[in-house]
Amino acid sequence: MTEPAIAVPDYAGLVRFLVQPFLETPDSLKVDCEISSRSRVWVRLAFEGTDKGRVFGRGGRNIQAIRDVLEGVAKAAGHTALLDVFGTQKEGSDHGSDESFSPRRSEAPPRPSGVPRVVPKPKPRLSE
């Protein structure tokens, strides 16, 4: 007996669905998905830099939730997923009206899921 073929999820569509509500300019969203032969899924996401704060959220909560959903869907399909986030910045925005965009890697590196965030303890105050 042959096993039924498992349908490959639309990872790009899923990420687009999850990210678009955070964007002020949803037309700037670019999503690319690549699935390797070893069941690895690599989703690349780019949007305008002005929307970065809303997409990442306070403390990175929004982007981590998007990564968690993507990883859960990938795991159910027998894949492992990686989400890379790029920002787009208007070239020459300070000097002219050039409307072209160039992808720029965001400064916030992804934190592996399941790794607790380390918060430094406040220093004790000396009373005088």
C-alpha cells in the first residue's frame, strides 16, 4: 500500500496572512519561500522599515508568535522552518525622491524558540 501524499502548506501565504495586519503599507510586503530537499523551509520576509516596530512588537512578541505559528505548521507537515526578516529602506530618501527599495537585514537576530530571555538584576542602591 502506498502512503497518501502530504500536501505542502502555503508557507508564503500563511506568513503574508499573519504579517499584513501589522503593516501600514501592505503593498510593500514581499514574501519568498524556499523548500529544500531535506524538508527545510526558509521563508524570507521584507517590508518597509517604518512598519518594523509593529511587526516585531514589544519585546519581539509579534514576530515570535508568527515564528511559532510557522514552526507549528511546518512540524505538522514534517518540515523544519526558518523565518528571516528583512527591512526595506527607501534609497536616497534623505536626498531625493528615489522610490526604489533595497532589502536590508534587520538588526534583531532571531531568538531560538524555547530559550528564556535573560534579564539583568537591578543593582542595589546605597542608602546615605
